Amino acid sequence: MEKTALSLSETGRLPEPGAASTGRPRMVDVAEVAGVSLKTVSRVINEEPGVVDATRERVRAAIAQLGYRVNGPARALASHRSGAIGIITEATAHFGPTTQFLGLERAVWAAGYSVVVASLKTRTAPEFSLAVDRLLDTGVDGLLINGSNSRPVSLAQALPADVPTVSVGDPPTGNVPADANLLYAYNDQAAGAGQAVRHLLDLGHRAVHHLAGPLDWVPAQLRLAAWQRTLRTAGVPEPAPEYGDWSAQSGYEAGRRLLARPDVTAVFAANDQMAIGLLRAAAEAHRSVPATLSVIGFDDIPEASYLPVPLTTVRQEFKQLAVAAVGQLVSQIAGQETTRLISVPTTLRLRDSTAQPPSQEKK
Amino acid sequence: MEKTALSLSETGRLPEPGAASTGRPRMVDVAEVAGVSLKTVSRVINEEPGVVDATRERVRAAIAQLGYRVNGPARALASHRSGAIGIITEATAHFGPTTQFLGLERAVWAAGYSVVVASLKTRTAPEFSLAVDRLLDTGVDGLLINGSNSRPVSLAQALPADVPTVSVGDPPTGNVPADANLLYAYNDQAAGAGQAVRHLLDLGHRAVHHLAGPLDWVPAQLRLAAWQRTLRTAGVPEPAPEYGDWSAQSGYEAGRRLLARPDVTAVFAANDQMAIGLLRAAAEAHRSVPATLSVIGFDDIPEASYLPVPLTTVRQEFKQLAVAAVGQLVSQIAGQETTRLISVPTTLRLRDSTAQPPSQEKK
DNA sequence: ACCCCCCTTGACAGCGCTGTCGAAAGCGTA
DNA sequence: TACGCTTTCGACAGCGCTGTCAAGGGGGGT
């Protein structure tokens, strides 16, 4: 027994001095080539102070010579920081979520972290929890939730309290627990939707209809609520909304139902894709836009300007939002005080799909 | 949820006996609670054989009680496998790349790996190398390259030989080095484009024009080449193509140039977005589709059916492709033999944007 | 009844890095 | 010349897990 132990420690796969040709070079190999200690190499790599320039150069040369690269897991284990941030995102190719996701991804790398992604195919709580678990198992330092969350309450519940998290895209809804680890960054949906509706009212429309998104998406709820609020404030009756699922197809179908109603002259669609579907339904119904029907969308997708009728829409600044959110998260990870809520303004892009209603004199 | 809350409040999550009651529970804490060795806990967690059911249950209970979760970096360090796969992707919200990316992401998780992402804003070699470096520094076990690569040669050059890699989306071009670590999975672009062009020829069009994508994207090259080949085979003259950048806007502009030419009756656009722009240009030029102009796209984006004229297009099966690619990569990581090239077929989706040319009798 | 072998479990040495702390060297001042 | 201070560097002990190998215990074959 002791014999075995002894012989083991004796053989102990010690690399012969000067020759470490096996496998990937390690930090100790670099140290040997540079003629310095392991720790000094570590200092150079992490750009810590207290290393004289000549030594630093020697180490850098050794690194280049061996083609050394750090072992992420080893570093994470020793330093208790993985340097990774997890992003939970919707598994949809929709313009909004995708653009926002890419913005976040780039902002995270720019902040010096790597990005681990888990996508959600359904909007169910179990799948959300599963995604969180997966990300936490990889050891992420923080979490970004991209896009809307259908479960404003369970969101906070499903998140462990000890991982800094920023929910990006939606403002908190309902009674938000004052849990300091859950922050929010979002586009000002309500203001944007309000602007859109007011624009239509200002043009002289007696009624503004709404083609809403699926109500398990917070942005859909917010845009709907802002539409209602704006109408109420203006003292205008509030017609029943039609609902879609963000897709052009659903916009087309909802559009057909909408256009079958009397007196529909202006429609605020909750996103551009549905507005596209609506435009198709209008064409089929021989309603010319904007002469007899005004349409306004939300997002400002790149195609918006190049539709048969260039689409008036509400633009969201995803890049700006992403940078703000990542800044917030990184501060939080560093243990600094941060703003709990960040709101990024939206802007109304006027194009050709909105005009005065056909019969002005009726007033 | 209530269960969790209850058990949490009951146990108070403080393992007393051990000294290290601070912070996250470790495997040794679980071992202590379960009354087994560290190694046995490891066995249970990794579902290794050789643990009797009773013991297994005891360990599982201890894990649940403590709320233990594995430390990814520690496991990666000890096992020499990070369990992560890196995906390099284009930083665009375009339908094709995004859909393909999401397919890959889900397929990777399904295969039991986590996903680290690096996006590319530009198509330059330095940025590509940077992305590879970042991913390798995090310790990924394999690499997926999502979408096209502009640099068929430098792609292989920029990749280290010791990391299994699958290029997803494009077939290899030019002389591919027989480097066993670089595999390919792709949609059969050439066949799809060929089908599209042949469809237009079969309808009786005397010429088929092409609205090509940017030539630094391999799919753009392939679709262009297939268009040329099909025309040549049919003995039809090959007009100069117009070029766009995949966007609706560029499609609109190229469409205007195209429609200014005489005798343009059929256009094969390299993607659906550009086809949308082209449709807009046609509307402005008072060319009705498909009566006086046939248009065909590529991708089959969800909106394609709901455009003013439902778009005939070539559908790509991204999900199927993703699953195949990940299977290929995982086998490669496991050191098994794999197919070096996987091709997934595309299909022509006939809708309303293609018809016979206006003047048939000219034939 | 005995032996052998397999099945289950545990002890222990790292994986490659960082954090702590102390040693050595350099430098100004008395 | 000697002293104390700062700057630069190295020794060493883990971080939390897995892989290897050995130990113990029970069942089947003879």
C-alpha cells in the first residue's frame, strides 16, 4: 500500500524539465520558458501591476512562442468568477427579440464577459426554470432576460436570489418585490404606443382600432393599455381590440375581421409584422392605404420603408437599451450601486401609411 | 414552488456539522448529509452505474435538501471537458441566419451541451479570429460556424486544428484542405436555386433575371452560380445580375434598376427580403405581379404568404440542418467517425407571384 | 464449506489557475 | 554604513470536482 503510494508519487507524471511537449501548454510551461514563477505569468496575463516591463515582455514572448491560452475553467474555479453572463431569450426570429438579443450579446462581450445562451421555445414557467438551471450550472456570474416574460410574478420567483439579473425589454409589472438582485431595463413602450395613437387622433380619426399582440407578452399588454389610456384621455370610445400572435399571418386574419367592421379608418398594430398582414387584408378588401385606412406599426423593422405603402411606425432603440442593461448588470456583479429601472425612449417614425380620415366633414 | 418554499424555510439551509456552512453547498457537503463519500455523490450526479438504488436515493434527497448544484468550472477542470459548444454567428436579424442559429442553439442543448455565442458584426478575418479566440478561451469543446463565411480559405486557416468544428450553412468552396477537424452541413442552395429558375423557364419566360445577394456571402455566390448554370443548360441568354445586400431596401433599389431594363418578365431574387423590395419597386412602376412580372424569392420567411402578392419561394429546412450539424459535431468530439459533408434538400413553394409571361405568342 | 469474483463504495491525487503572504531586491535617508 | 520603506517576485495552499485504484462484502460455483 505504502509502496504503491510512494511509487505513484515518485512517477507522478512530472514533465521533464524543459520539455512540456504534451498537450496544451499550461501556465507553468510559460513560466519555465520565461524563467519566472507561475504567479508572475498570472500577473502578466491578468494585467496586474507590480511586474517590471522587462519581465512582462519576457513573459509575453514566452506566451507567444508556446501559443499559450488561459484555461477558462481553471481560472473560474480559482477566482470564483466565471466571466460568463447568461442570456435567456425567446426562440423566435422576430425582429424585436433578435435585434435586442444581438445588442445584448455584443454589449456583454464588450464588457469583457462571455455569453452563454438558453432559448425558450414555449412561454411556460417550467421551461423558464429549466433554462435558468442550465445557465446556473454552467456557472454564469449574472443573467440577462431578453424580451418579455409572460410571468411577471413567477419571474422573480424562478430566479435565485443570489444571482444578479436584469430583465431587458419590459418594465416591471404589478407589485414588484424589492429584491435588489432583479433589475429592469426597457424601452418606453407605453410612451411610444401613446404617441402612435395620439398621432392618429390628431389626424382627425374619430376612432382608433387596435390590432394587439398576444397578451401573454408584456409588450402586448403595455401597448394595449397605452392605447386604451390614450383613447380614454381623449374622450374617444374604445372599440374591442383584435388579437394576433405577432406574425404577418395573424395580422392578416385579424385584419380581415377588423375590416369587416363598419367605420374602421385607423388601426394601430402592435408590431410591424402584423401591420404587414393587415396591409394585405386591406388590399384584398380594396381599402387603399392611407386614403381610406391609416395603419401604424411598432418596431421599425428594416422592411418598413419598403412595403407597398411605407409604414409609419414606432421605433425602438435596441442597441442603446442593450448597452444600458449590460452596464447595469456589470455594476451589479461588481457589487456597486445601480439604477434599478432604466427606461429608453421610443420615437415615432412618420411615413406614408397614415393620413386624415376619408370623411372629414362628418365632424 | 410551495414545496420548495416550505422545505427551505424548514431546513434553513445551513449544514451544521461541516465547517464550511458559508456560501454555496459543495459536493462534500452533500456527501456528509447523505453519509456517503464524495465520489459516490459524483457518481449519482453523473448517472454513473455502480450505485445501489437506496444510496442513490439518499444522495438525491441530500442534494434536494441542500439545493446543491454542480460547479461547472470545477467539473470542467477535472474532466477536461467543458461541456460547452461555441457558436459563431452573423450579427444580423436576417431571417435565415437567425432561424438557423436558434435551431443550432436548441439542438446543442438537446445534445447535453451548453452554448457560448460570439457574433460577428463585420465579415473581416481579424474579427473572425477574435471570435474564435474568445470562444477557445472559455474552453469550448467544439465550434459551430453559423451562416456563411466570406473567406473559404482563411476559415480553415483561422481555426485551430485541434478543435472539432462544423461549418453550418455553406458547402465547402474551392479546394478544401482534407483537415479532418472541419466538417460541413448545409442546405442544398444550388438545387433550390436551380429549381426556382427552371420553374420560371418552364412557365415560358424567355429570360430570367437575377437579383443577387452580396458576393462576399457564399449563399449569394451559390445562388448566382446555380442561376447561371441553369440558364446555360437551357440555352437561354444570361443577363447581367443586379446586386443587393439582402435588405428590402437594397431589393427595392436593385428592383428599380432592373425594371428600367426592357423585357424583364421574371426575376429570381436571392432572398425573400429583397423580393419584398422588388415587389415595392414593381408596384411603383405599375407592373402588376404576376400578370406582367414574375418574382421568386429564397428562404420562405413567415411573411411570404401574406405579402400583397403571396410570394413563390425556395424553402430551407433550418431545423433539420441544425440537428444534423450538431449530431455531426458531437460525434466528432466523441472521437467517432462522421460524415464530412451533410446536405439537406430545399423545396420550391409555389404561391402567387409567378405566372406565364404576358406575351406568349412571341415564342 | 470455501474460494473467487463481481458489485459497490471510498481514499486520494491531481486538473490549471488565483490569492495570500512572505522574501528578496532596490532606493532614499540618516 | 546602516536602516526602513517600497517595489518586484515566488512559494504554497487551495478552488470543487473527476479518474484511478484499492478495499470491503456478498453471492454463486465447486
